[in-house]
Amino acid sequence: MRSAFALCAFLLAGPAVAQEVFRCTAADGKVTYQQTPCPKEAEARKVDTTPANSDFDPGQRERLLKAGDEAGKRLEARAAEEEAERKRREEARERDAQREREAQAREEAREPQYIYSGPPGGWGRPPYPAPGPRPPLGPRPVPLPSGK
């Protein structure tokens, strides 16, 4: 991956070196460098910006460009495959969620089941007496006189 990145960086930097540069000298002697041709009143001279590398091989540049294009195509194909896989996963997740919602709706639509606290007909008579009126309170006890 690093080599592909380095190759792309190299290829992008290559055309920047091969641009045309013009050296313009104005009537007052001021020198400017620009990418567009000089105005008619200024003296123009084209500057050679090719690299000073004597072993520059245009064939090698073409091979590198071709290798970079092939690497770019492989990278685009891989990105397309990953995008397709991501879409397949998303669709599968959506289908599963839909099935879960449908199952939940079916469960809620079913007849509710009741839970009874005893056998049908009840347990019979309770083991304790039914609450009724309270018996009347008797006379209150009188405190004993203290012997002192």
C-alpha cells in the first residue's frame, strides 16, 4: 500500500516539474517569472525546467505512469467490491430487523394468556376466619394503688 501511495505521489509530482516557465524582463529592467507568455512590451525568454538528471528515461516514466494507472484501476475495483459488500450487509441487517419486527407484531397479536392464582373454582374455604365486626372492648383495667 505504501509503494502504491509513493508511486502516486511521484506521478503527481512529475507533471509539476515539466510546466513551461517564462522569464520576462520589463522596460525598466524588472525580471519576473510566470507561467503565461510575457506581454508584448516585455522581453521574453523561455526557461528550460526539465530536470538536470542526465539519466532521465522517458520510457521509464511511461512505464511508471502505466503501473500507476493499473494500480489505480485495481484500487477502484477493490473500493467497488467493498461498497457492494457493505450494501449486501446493510440489506441483510435490514431484512433481519424487518423479520424481528414482524415476529414481535405476531407475538403481540396473539391471544393473551392469563395467569390464574389458583385452581378453577378457587381453593375452597380460607383457613382463617373471615373478617367480621370486632368484639366490643371490655372495661378498662384500673391501676393498682401504690403502697407507699
